[in-house]
Amino acid sequence: MKTPYYTATSLDGFIATEDDSLDWLFPLGDLGESSYPAFISEVGALAMGSATYEWMVRNADRVTAETGSAWPYQQPAWIFSNRELPRIDGADIRFARGDVRLVHAEMCAAADGKNLWIVGGGDLAGQFHDAGLLDELIVQIGSVTLGNGKPLFPRRVLSPRLSLVSVHQVGAGMAELRYKVQKDGEDAPP
């Protein structure tokens, strides 16, 4: 069981525009040609920040066109927010706030041995990292620049904490990088 942060970013390190839009991402490739189908088959629960969730609610038609459903996940999802948010009909959603360590234990129980996906945003992934719970970063880098927006991972993480495991080209518009997150007490790779 792992806790990965699987996401896409612009070449200049932003996962969304300043107004939380993901529109830049869709023209870059076909989801079916990426590692996503294999990745999601190993996910038992997911965590999502409120901005990502609200984007999905606002763009339900677009999400449906891309994935076939306004809520494309079968797994239980924990949405982290300090605000009241609308529910998506038929989705197994649990709203959470506070320390990610407490919610992580609930997610592990629900995932039944499968992985826990940190969907986004960057700060939520950073909170899991800060708590020592993040195991890997899987980042698909798109061939666009946004100039500004929501950062990929708003934390200072210096080597050798991240070890590059693999690089894979996804079509003409993206490259996927996989990093293992070294835990305290683990030996860094040579």
C-alpha cells in the first residue's frame, strides 16, 4: 500500500491557473494513453483538496465528456475543506478537515490494501508529505507554460529526499516522472 501524489503540471510548475482552471490540460493528450488506467486500478481511496473538487463540480459537463461521468471515481473520496461544499449525487464522498494523519488512518481502512491517491492540490499533497505519509510523486509534465497559478508542490524538498525512479514520454505533449519519497531513517539511493 502506497500513498502517491499523481498529478499533471505545466512545464513551469503549476497544476492549475490562478482561478483554479484545468482547461490547459485537456488538449495535451488522451487519458487512455497515459499510465492513468493502470494507476487508478490500484487505488482504493483518494484525497482531494477543495479547489480541485469545486472545479469538478463547476465543470461536471466537461468531466462527463472526458470520463463518462460527473464523478469518475468508484473509490471513497475524502474532500479536505474548511467550508461547506455541495455533494455530487452518487459519489462516495466524505468531507474532512484538520490533520491529514487522522484521516489517513480512515483512508487506509477503506482502501483495503490498495493505494491512497492524493489527487490534488499541491498544498494537500504537501501536508501528507509533511506528516511523513507521502510515498511517491507521479508527475505528468505538460508542454505548456502558465506563467503563474497554483504550484505543483509548495514545499521546499531538497535532495536526496526525492529519488527519480522512471521517465516516460506520453504522446507528443507530456512526460511522466516518477519519484520515490525517501522517509526519515531510510538510506538515500547511491
